[in-house]
Amino acid sequence: MSTLFGIGLDIFALILLIILGIVIILVIKTFLFLLPAAIIASVVWFITGDNYLTGIAFLVIAVISLIKKK
């Protein structure tokens, strides 16, 4: 059995897969959290063409989503 720093490679691979799974879940949750804000910001940008208003719209919707979750 191969070892890496005294730990079996199968245990090392298991730990890496668990960490990878947690990271993927966090990325998906963040994407789903920011999706409504991105959609509203896109609509604002298409209507106004102003980056400043788009940023404000994104931040406002993100804050509302954060407050709504609590």
C-alpha cells in the first residue's frame, strides 16, 4: 500500500473528495443566492446602459435577499 506522509492514499483521496464536494456545494449555493440580483442588474443595464445604476441594483437586490434569508 502506498503512503503519503504516513497516510494511506485512499484516506488522502477521500479527504480531498470531501473537500471538493464542500467547495462545489458552496459555489452552487453562492450562484443561486446571487442569481436574482444578477438578473435584475442585467435588466437595469439593458434599460439604462449605466454601469453605476446596474451596480446599485445588484447590491440592493443582494442585500434584500440576504435580509430575507434571515
